Amino acid sequence: MTTDKSSGEGTGFFTRFTSRTAMVLGHAWIFAAAVAVLVLWACTGPLLGFSNTWQLVINTGTTIVTFLMVFIIQNTQNRDSAALHLKLDAIMHELRVTNSKLYEAEDESEDELERQRKHIEAQSEEPPGKEERHVNQENKNEEE
């Protein structure tokens, strides 16, 4: 099942804007352009006597770009994370995973996530067949 991502149907303006901006700004040529701007700015230093205005130009420019990029990156990351959770939930549903703790793992503390990771690792090292008993036992404990 594929969708045409270029149409932007069903998505808001901000989502389309941040997606396209992140896609464009993630290319190597944008990094090269940023380096070129910095080199050009550095080369103008001697011509402008390394003045306060000269320094203010780069400081203001980089601050504004950084400030705006934080929101674009966070928006893109939030959507990517939500899509990944949705896909993992669909896979877990297809595999008939019944451990509700796994479905809500993103809401757990770091300590609880580490505890569950170790528990799953221990289960994966056990002989086949025992894992199913652990999962069923956990479900019984959660229901009680």
C-alpha cells in the first residue's frame, strides 16, 4: 500500500511545509552552502575591520536559523515517531502480542523500559516454548 506523498492531500499546511523544508535542508548541498556562507563571512572580516556589525550579522543569522530549525526538526521527529509507533503496533497486533506494557512502552520511565528490555532479553535466551508461558503468565497477572 503506497501513497502519493507529493499530493499533500489530508495534511495541513504546517505539516507539508515542515516535511518539505526538512527534506530540502537535509541535503549535503545545503551544508556546503552553509559552509560557503561562513567562509564568505570570514573573508569579509578583514575588509570590514572585524567590526561589531560584522560579528552581529553572523550571530543574528545563525541564531534565527537555529531557532526556526528546532521547530521544524521537532515537528518532523514527532510525526516520524508517531508513524513508527503506529507501524509497530500494527505488527504487534498481527503477531497477536498481548502484553499491554509493550503497547504503552513510550509512556514508561527509563528504569521501567530498562527492566522490560532485560526481561525480554532473558526470555529470548530461554528455550522455545517457555516464552509463551511467560507472556500468558504476565497477562494473567495484569488481569488480576
